[in-house]
Amino acid sequence: MLQAKSRSDTRVYRKTRFSVNIYIDIGNSRIKSATVVDGELSSLPPVPWQDTDLALTFSDLWADLNPQRIVACNVAGDKVVPTLKSWCTDKQGLELEVISTLAEFSGGSVRLRNGYDEPTRLGTDRWAAMIGARAHYPGALCVIDSGTATTVDLIDANGQHLGGAILPGVYTMRRSLGKYTAALFTASGEMKPFSTDTAAGIAGGTGYASAGAIDRMILESKQRVDNVTTVFTGGEASIIQPFLQHDAIVDEQLVLKGVAVMAQQTNKR
């Protein structure tokens, strides 16, 4: 099982140039990554990728790490991966490995069967998050990933994916209001149910809308499967979790943990 380390530990890798594996989660707005050495996972700071010099961003993040493998999970289509492939080849002499969603995953103690009618249409970030959850938390699981979009997936104790739901993330809701509603502007202020100005009202309304939807999905999962553990990840997890009525474990590294588990199994094969 992978052991997580703090971000400060990545300084050791940069100074000593250990040979490491780099695991990458390319989301709709940010790139998250981590190194793994001797089974210990250490996250690097997430960075936005839109409207940036991607090659320079990659070099700033990983040029000093001397990796043996670079493995990525990608939901950004062709917006990042072609440049990343070129960077891996030109700067590291490595072929980028991009994980895929499968009908079933089996590796070590981790078993997961995809519940989608067309398995490959399930996002690879959701697939990786569920595998990461299965590797680190026992029993039935409700896996929530909240970022640009919020996804909710239910897995029974035997590793059968029972399906999921997708809704807008908090900031996506706010941007939508600003784009499609006259005279509304970017939300700011404390998230609370009743506010005395418009910006704070948007912050509170969108935040509670997301928390309410997630709470309802957790309730539905508990009605469907006994003894469900809820695991919450994504850039908005720490913002929403305090407003939930149900217990949820926040694990910010969940997708990267799943990528690491999948990479380990690929390496064995």
C-alpha cells in the first residue's frame, strides 16, 4: 500500500536527483502530480494549465526529478497530452504512459468491475479515484471527486461499481451565473445560508447547492448499500466537506493513488 508524504518531502528528490516515478492527473483546469519512491507517494503543488506555456510548466514541475516512468491520467482531451508526450521524449527520453478505463481491474488485493454500459466512456479520473479508494479503504465506498465537475460513484463491498452521477462544481456554477445572468459578478465572501450582499449570496447559494446534492447522493448510497464509507477528493473537497451532514474522509491524493496502483500492475505485466 502506498504511503503518503507531505509536499515538503519533494525537496529531497529535487536535491538528490533520485530516480523516481512521476504520476500525473490532468484535469479540466489543473495538473496534479506526485512522485513515488519505495512505495511512498509525495504530492507536488497543483498548477493550472490553461493559457500557459505547457512545456515550461512541465519543466518547472519535473525537470529535476530524473524519472524512470511518467504515467498520466487525462480528462482534458488533446489539449495537454501531445505537448506532454513531446516533453517526455525530448527532455526525459521516456515514453509517456496514459492509463485507460477498463471493464475490470485486478491487481494485488484491488478488484474493481466497471458498472457503465460502455465501460470506456467512464472518465479515467473517476476510474483511478475508485481504484485508489479500493486500495486504501475497506468495504463499500461512495467516491466523490469535486473540481470543475463533481462526480459521485458507488462501489459495493465486492468491488462492483454500481454507477454514478455528475454535477457542476461550485466554481463552475458561479461562472455560469456570471456568464448567463445579467448584473451578477464573481462570488466572494463566506459561504453561509443567508447573506446580505449579492457576491456572498452567490458564494453561499452555490456552496450549499453542491453540499446539498452531495449529501443527498451519500444518503442514496447508504440506502442502496450497507456500511458505506464516503471518500471525498478534488480541489473543492476541503471547501465542501465542512458543510456536509454526512461523514466523509477527505483524501486529496486519491486519483494519483489510483494511477500509482494501475502503474504498478502494468509494470508487473
